[in-house]
Amino acid sequence: MHEMQSFLKKADILTFLNIIFGFLALILILNNQVNIAARLILVAIVADGFDGYVARRSMSESDFGMNFDSLSDCISFGVAPALLMYSYISEWWVIGISLLYVGAGVLRLSR
């Protein structure tokens, strides 16, 4: 049982890293450091892949873990890429596309 709990903690830590990388990407985008922000989004992808792997391998998948992962994905793969897209093309029509992108991501993750 103790081994399962340590895997669960590791999966949660990886999910939290996903949130950290996504939020740091948002901060960097706001500070016009979009190249580093784009790389952090890619690093978030790696953390996201490993958290699911660790949770499945340890057979410690849970509703909490799935919800935690979905919320972190909204930041790293919804809001951050949409803001990144807008930072590259600062035109009014990109706002609409960014809103659609975030909305579609949230709808997908909420299912």
C-alpha cells in the first residue's frame, strides 16, 4: 500500500509540474518572451504524458487525479497556447479564434 501511495504522489507532482510550466509560459508570454514560453508548453506535454503513465503503471488512477490533470491541461494546453497565438498575431480576429480554441479545450476536458 505504501508503494502505491508514493506513486500517486509522484503522479500528482508531475501534474503539478504541468501546471507550473503552463503558468510560467503565461507569465513569459506577457513579458514578450514567447520562444521560451513555447518551449515550456512542450515541457508541460512531457510532464502530462508522464503523470498519466505513472498513475496507470501504479494502478493508482483516481477521480481526483483525472480532474487535477484536466484542470492543469486547461492551463497548459488551452489558455497558454491561445495567448501565445494571440501574442504572435495581435489582431481582433485572433481573439475569436483563441476563444474558440480555449472553449473547445475546456469542453473536451470536462467530458
